[in-house]
Amino acid sequence: MKNVIAIALAVLVGFAVVSYFRGSAAQAPTPAVFAKGTTLSKAIDESRKSGKPVYAVVTASWCSWCQKLKGEALADPTVAAWIEANTIPVMIDADAQRDDAIKLGANGLPASFILKDGKVVASHEGYMPTKDYLAFLKSGVPEG
């Protein structure tokens, strides 16, 4: 009987842990800077005409670090203003736009890329706090 109670308790704790972590990966809203819904190919075409680099971020709804990046660094007003002023922003869903994620070389999520002339010139995989993320962006894009 003691074994049955111990097993039942272990199963309940396991369900509680899984439920907790599923809840922590709640979907963050798409930051306003990506509201245009520009595709990667359109952004590259626009970049070639305007000279502005493309900034692409690859995320997924199930990725908790992606949601953290969207809810923090990408939602930060200073970061968003900088992205809008200096790049052509594109958000890529790794599941729905798999070909674009593969084309960029995204091996882990979230993945951030800066492209000039259609080629990746800077990239980072994983989450970064806001100040580090802004420094990454600035390192790959001359302000203008």
C-alpha cells in the first residue's frame, strides 16, 4: 500500500511540474515593430532598394525563451524604436515558415539575424537580456 501511495504522489508531482512549465511558456504578443508582417523575401527586396539591413528573428509559439525575448527585449520601447529606425524587421515562425528558418541557418531558438545584400552578417542564437540584445543589434547595423 505504501508503494501505491508513493507512486500516486510521484505521478501527481510530475503532472504539477509539467503544468507549471507549460504555463511559463505562455505566448507573448508579437511586438508592434513586427506589425507589418513583412516576409523575409520582401524584406530582402526592400533592403536591396533602400540600403537598410534586414533584421530577422526566428521564434516558435512553443519556445519559452522565444516568448521571453518577445516579452522583454523585443517589447522594450528603446529596442523597438531602434529596430524600426535602422532595419527592416521580420519575425519568422520556425514552424510555419520552416524554409526561411532553414535558409537563415537557425539551429536553435530564438535565433536573430542581420542581413545585408541578402547575406547574414551577424547572428545570435538564444535569449539575451534587453541591454545585451540592443548591443548585439548595434554591433551588426550602422545607425542611420
